[in-house]
Amino acid sequence: MRIKRLSVLLVAVALLSTACGGGDDGSTSSQPGGTAEQKQYRIKVGTLRQPHLFAPAFYEKFLPANVKMETVLFANSTEIKTAVVTGSVDFAVTGITAALEGAAQDEPFRVLASAADGASAIVAKTGKGIKTVADLKGKKIGYVVGSAQDILLRLTLRDAGLDADKDVELVKVAFSDMANALDRGDIDAFSGAETGPSDALTRGIADLVVHPYATKMKMINIVFGSSQATIDKDPELVRTMVDVHARATDYMKAHPDEWAAGVVKAYNFPAQSLALALKNIELRWAVDDAYIAQTRVLGEQLELLKQIKKQPDYKAFFNTDFVTPLMKAR
């Protein structure tokens, strides 16, 4: 009788333990959206085929086990920004210029962290006699509408006393085709993103005109972000992904050879071009007051150039709730 009572008691304890989530089932509430049964995620991250937007390739090293990720490649930053605000992708590494242009139209894209600065250059076809910005007058210049390189080109021309809409001929060319377009003679110069300029330089078909960082825009370029809807829906997932992005960025900075090899393997870029391109890229993830102030300067320049009609709400545009604790901890 005593043995029977003991058996009943053991069964009751076991049932109580199961009901309370006990047992070694690996579940935890410390992961994003964690409950007694750990929530599983399948997310999409948008990016471009460029070395300064390569951080998502390293996210897998730092993702928790309950988050599975798919990388989606786009043609330009405007497409990525649109995909974020429409919910086609959950997170993105994209250009801050395109994101600002959307924010000026009250689109709910939110900058969660920075990603990279620089990665821009204006180059001209060898033999054209284009050595300075002033020499670009009357020339055909390749560019991507709404990109950071578009704004840098316009500001650089303006600072040299040239009007981008009157003194040069702007020709729309995809970043991936700029070096070839220059080689074919379709354009005389281009304002491109890496590795386009470095590819043209190492092939011997171009001369460097300028790295256009002396303008008021400076080097600000790439950010990591998401939509307000994603932040509202699952802030813990957002917190996790900001941490993953920061870790991946730091890893790339500490392992430039692995970063370079990864880009070469993924996109079949020439190794020599990439080696030169990486010297023109500054990786970063922190967002401080100075970064936000520089973004405001960029916004002012966009308005002066009539790329936007009004300034965005910068307090809404930047959500630093997730990146600030990381900055304090490191």
C-alpha cells in the first residue's frame, strides 16, 4: 500500500513539473519572443551585392538557434527600403540616403544601427584628360538615382562651381555595369560604389578623380534597419538582431581577409579590385549623437538639392533603444 501511494505521488510530481514547463527541453525565455516553448523565427534580411553591405553573410555565426535567416539581394537601396516598409523583408542593410528620402515621406523605416561609411569614388575614363572635378564639365557621368553616390556627386560638383543639372550630362547606370559602361565609352566618368571604382582602376581603364568625402555629407553611407511594425511586434527579436549585426560587423573588422574572401566567393569579384575597395570602406555599427547630427546635415543637403520636400522626423527615424545598451557594454 505504501509503495502504491509513493508511485502515485511520483506521477503527480512529474505531471506538475511538465505543466510548469520543467524538465530539460532546452526552452528558454532569454531568446527573442521566448516562452515555455521557445518561439522559432524565419526572417528575411535585404542587402546588396557590395562589400560594404556584406555583414548579413556573417550573421549566421551569431544567430541564436531559434532564428533562421534568408538573405535577399536587391538592385539598389531604394528597393530594399521599400521591401522593409512593405514587410517583404524583416531587416536590411541599406543606404541611409534612400532611407532618409523615404522618411521624408513619413515611411516607417527605422535606423537601428550604422553599418559602413565611405565606399564611394568618382573616377574618369583614362585618356579623357579628366584629372579634377572641374574637368567633368560637359562630360557624361554615370550614377544611380537616389544613392549616396548621387548626392555626393551633386555636392562635389556644386562645391566646384558646377551644376549637376546643367553643366554635366547625368546617365543612369547600374552600379554593377559602371566599369563596363566606362570601358565601352558609354560614359566619361561615374560616381560609383565599391567595388565599381576599384574595378575600373585596377583594370587600368580609369583614373581617380576624387574620393568625395570633403562635402558636407562626408562619409556617411550604410545603415542597419527595420520597420516600425517589426519593432512593435517583437522588440526582443529586434534586440537580438541588432546584437547579431554588431557582432558580425566587429568580426569583419577583425578578420578583413575572411571578409574579402567571402565577397570574392559570393559575388565573383576580382580579388585585386576588392583589396583596393576595402581600403575605401570604414565598418561601424554604433550610432551616437555625432552620427545623428551628421545625418541631419545630409537631410539638409537633400532638401537643398530638392531630393526631398521636407525634413524627416529624426526622433522617429532613429531608434537607438537597442544599440545604446550595446555601446555602453563594450
